[in-house]
Amino acid sequence: MPKHQINPNKWVELYSDYLFNYTITRVNDRAIAQDIISETFLAGLKSMKNFKGEASERTWLVSILKRKIIDYYRKKNSNKGQAEVRMNYNTNSDSDGDWLEERVSDPFDKTAEDTLVNTELGDAIYECLEKLPAKQAEVFKMKTILDYDTETICKELNITPSNLWVIIHRARTALAECMEDNWFK
């Protein structure tokens, strides 16, 4: 199996949207998400020599991003610079609290309101997807929702990578406008 290669000149083009979507759901602030992604790219540049090629470039960047999100919450919740943060959120008397890292991206730690909002948001996204031209919707679902890689999508739909990114861009733009009109009112 060939080792994965690293190409920082393509990071913004290839991964910024994915990293932003990943981050915004965890920090819920656009400016902070953008800062964290910038820090991720900078950390990636500084640690390129440590890239062994065992994982894909995106997987490697996501692992850096996860640490940056944890660092953000550590700093936000620190008391005069303490690096370790404990949170007493369990009602068990056995528990001293859990490490923040265990809480940051716990998909099972959702309130009923979170679940309702996520369900409504998902429904709104799918309603907007239905309004897209069929090819745009299909490409968007394959790339963003099903997480297919570019090569697989291009082969399956018989399109070029540049055509794929044009379609993705148009789909995202149309979805953003639709969501703005129908969800963020």
C-alpha cells in the first residue's frame, strides 16, 4: 500500500470546508472556528516532518484539529492558566468528574433540545437539497454527507475533479442561500 503524501499548498482548497464544518459544530462561533482552523494549518506546517504517511492527509489534519479544539476549551475554561480542567457533570458519587477531552465531542451527550434542533436542521438541509439540480444534490450528498473521496465520485459520475469542485461550490452556495431563507429567519 503506498504511503500518503502531504501537500500543504492544497490544504485550504481541499480541506478548509470540511474542517470548518467539523469545527463549527463543536465551537458554534464562526470567527473562533476560523481561528482554530488557521491554528491547525499552522501546526500542520510546523509538524510536517512528523507526517509518516500512514493516514490520509485529511485524517492527519483532523487529528491536529481535534487537539486544537480541546486546547480552545482548556483555555476557555482554565482558571488562571491551569492546563487540566475537570467538570463535575455526573451525578454518581463515585465520580470526581471527567476530563474535558472526553466531553468535547461526545455525540451521545445531547439534551432533548439539542436533538430537536439537530433533527429540524437536518430536515431543513434535506428540504434545501431537494431544491437543487439533481447532479448538484447527488455530488453534495456523496462528498459531504456520505464522505466519499474525490476519486470515487469522479469515477462513479464520470466527471473531472475540477468539475466536482465547481459542482460542490455551486451546491454549497445554493444550500447556504436556501438555509438563510428558510432556517435562519
